[in-house]
Amino acid sequence: MKRTPMGRVAAVVNSGLERLGFTISKLPGRNTLARHLQEALREGRIECVIDVGAHHGEFGSLLRSLGYKGRIVSFEPSAEAYGCIGPVCAADGNWEVHRLCAGAFDGTAELLRFQAAEFNSLHAPSTFGEASWLSSHLEPGGTEAIAIRRLDTLLPELGIDAANTRLYLKIDTQGHDLQVLAGASGILPSVPQFQMELSALCLYEGTPNMEEVIASCRTLGFLPQAIHPVWSNGPERPILEWDCVFRRVAGRFLVSEQRPTSSQTTV
């Protein structure tokens, strides 16, 4: 394709900036997850992204498309998905992947595989999940033994000094997200923002809904900054899952407002 004069100028400018370590990226739409992510990376001066539940590397690829050039450390327990993301990371040079699951303890567990690999989970489908329009994705596909590690004990082994590194944490574990946070208690002070999925209607047995997750994150000092829909089945049906970006906030915002009772109300 023949470039216009402005196109040639842009190419020269981009080339020069890339040699200096900068990249110009098209700004995503204002109210998109990508836009909030781009702002979080920039404003937080993020040096390392921890990608828990990497699947085939979709999130890491999104980071690169947004111009992020820092270190990415991905974790993916499924052998099939790990085999797919491995070559992508190797070609990147500053992106690594480890075959394990982040959790609340160091040990092993059994991963349940489903027809759609992105739904693999440590939890069995709920009654709702089996009856929902996503039920075909949740058809059993076997199990596999996986390793589980706490992030706050694992990251030092990977050369990450959490106390002196600006981290962004992304969690996508199909119902296991709060356990990941429980195992990351030692690094959360270095995490200004993190993102995870919220379920309005839980697809997996024994997993928390969005209200319970938000309440748990509040006790850790984080409140939602942005929420974006993930799964829906038409405008007349509820959105099942949301991507939520949580931000650390000052203590005064974590205190529930005390509304006066009728006996305290004066006329």
C-alpha cells in the first residue's frame, strides 16, 4: 500500500521513538476495558504484570497491542493451553509463562477440563451453569493434576522484588480468584490496581457472586474503578460475568456510610 506524506512522517517518527524505547498506540474507546487498562499501566508506572490464568495468551497480547513493553509473568495450569502460549512468550523476549495455578497454598490440585478450555476450573459447574446457555461449553473433558503456588512465596523465586516493583495483577481463574488474592497477601501492598472477573450468576459450584467478591476486596483496601461486561446472551438476558478493575483507595472510602435510623432522625 502506498503511503501518504503524513503516513511517511508518522513511520519515521514511530521508528525514532521505538529506538528510544517508546511506542505510539491508538487510543482505545473511552469506556472500554482496554482504555482503563492502558491508563492503569501508565498512571501506575507498572513495571511488571502478573497474568494469572493466561489461557492462550490473550491478555498478554492485549498488553503488547496497547504499547506495554515491560515484563509479563503468566501462569497457566492446563497442559494444552501452556503448549499454545509457550512459543508466543519465547518469541517476545520479556514475557514468560509457568505451568501452575496461583492459589492460597503451596501444593497440588485437580483441574477440571471442559469442552471449551477457557472454562477449565478447579470447581464443578453449578446447577445454574449446567442449565444455562453456556452448558455446552461446560461438558466434562477429563481432569489433570496441577501445581498450586502462593504468589507471595513464588514471585521472589522468579526474581521479582514485590516491595520495590510496581505490579499489576490480572486474575481469570473461573471461580478461584479470591483464593489467588489470599495467596498474594504479601505482595498486595505493591499492587495499586488489579483486575478480576465478577459473576452475577455463578457458573461454578461454591464460588462467590459479585457482591461477595466486592465485599472481600473492600476488606483488602480496594474498590471497583471500572466494570465491563464479559458474557451476555442478548439484550433481554442478564450479563453473567464482568471484568472489574479494582483500585487501592484511602481508608476513608472504605467506611460504610452510617445512615440515621428513624429514632435518630429529627424534624
